[in-house]
Amino acid sequence: MSKLIKQDDATLVTLAKNGNVSAFEKLIKRYEDSIFSLAYRILQDKEEAYDVLQETALSAFKNLKKFKGKSAFSTWIYKIALNYALMHKRKQKSLEKKMTVISTDDDQKIYDTVDTDKFAEIQTLEDNPLKTLEEQELINILNDSLNKLPEKYRTVFILKELEGKSIEEIAKILNLSPAAIKTRLHRGRIFLKGLMEKYLNLSI
Amino acid sequence: MIIRCKDILNLLSDFFDDELDSKEEEFLFDHLYQCHRCLQIYNSYKQMLDLFHSLKPIKLEEDMRRSFHKWLHIEIKQIVIKKKYKKL
């Protein structure tokens, strides 16, 4: 086993800054799953999430000298990844808009994210409709609901509830105060609860 | 401390972020056991968060991981070589 594995991020950063390619690769290996996961949660597309991972790694390598160590390396690289993921997301949305404009009525159905009639039907069958759904259907409902959140709430919600970041860490990634993050998180949750109310079991 | 129904969403957000002290938590649950409507809100709020927390962690597939490592190695080697030649 290489000695580098046991070294902390700061040491690997120093080595990488001095031209040690292997140290940089080890750093990236530590965060590749987190970067891919964050990008995938935002984009819901494997290929695009992979593109974000490549762009993030390359950008981190090219800009490593600019990293002064004021924040953790993980925060710095997460910030880069988030920026690329959000750029892809905006492109996705503008493409969806263009395609919606040129689509026929039938095509339009493809872009309707949640088939509410279908779920309204399921809801009459069981007290808790979500329990009767296949895993993939449940994932689709959660992702569709998440997609309807305004970007500033969605990003904070994904970082906190899906990626498990602390409020302090999210504040550093987004350059905002912890109080602002709490507000966005709170509003995002209320928004999502409202969107998902019809799928949630209200019986006690 | 008196809990008002209109404050319940703020309190729940703080509760799920572990921001309430034990006394505040006690007041919150006292209220929930007396107020059916707020208890329903608590239940659906918790269920919504539980559902998102139940999503499996996402990891790179192994073939993707391998091709990423290979790609990254080539890319950064190229950058390093280009830099070297610029200096000469």
C-alpha cells in the first residue's frame, strides 16, 4: 500500500502543487464518488454527471495553485463541482424549454414530470401510496418533486439531505451565511412538503 | 414557552436540524400530543425527509471509474508535458 494513502488532504495538495501527479490523482480518488453523486443528484443523468466529474478534476488540476488552503480541499473542489453541475442544469433547462416549444401535444406529454392522475388513482387504493410503488417509481417521484424546487432551494436541500453536508459546510461552499442556508433549507423543505403532500401518509 | 400552531414549521425545521435544546423539544412534543393538526404536519414532514434519506448513495460504476482514472491520468500528463516544453 502506498504511503500517500495515509496522508491528509493538505499534504497531498502540497505534493500535487509541486508537480506530483500521483498525489493529485489520490486526492481526486477521495472525492470522485461525492462529486459524481452531487452532479447526478442535480442533473439526474449519468453521462452528464460524468462530464461534470471530468470538468471538475481538470479544472482543479489547472487551478490548484490558486487554492490557498483557507477552506478544506473538499469544500473547494465541491464548489467547483457545484458550479459545473449548475451550468449543465441551466443548459438542460434551456434545452427542455426549446424542445417544449417545438413539440407537438403528444411530445409535450414527455415533459410532464409527474403524472398526477396516475398517482391520484393509486392513492385511492392504499392509505400510503408510496409503499405500493416500485423503487424506481418512488425515486422518480422524489426526483420530479426535487426538480420543481427553485434552484437556490434545490441546491441546499441536495447538499444537506442527500449529500449529508453540514449547514456550516454548505455555507462555505455557497459563500453564504449559515443563517441564509437555514432559511433556504427551511423554505425548500416546506416547498417540497407541499409538492409531495398528496403522496404522504397523513394518517397517525 | 408557549408553542403556537403558526410557528410549527419553523420549529420542525430547527428540530430536524438538531437546533432545539431539550427543553424546547419537550415543549414541541407537548404541543404535538395536544394538537392533532400539528402532529399531522410533523408526520408528513418527517415522512418526506425519511423518503429522501432512504435514497441510496450514488457511486461511480466500476467501468466508469476505470475509464475516468485512465482519462485523468492522460489529461494531466499532457498538461505537465506541455508546461515543461513551454519552459524550455
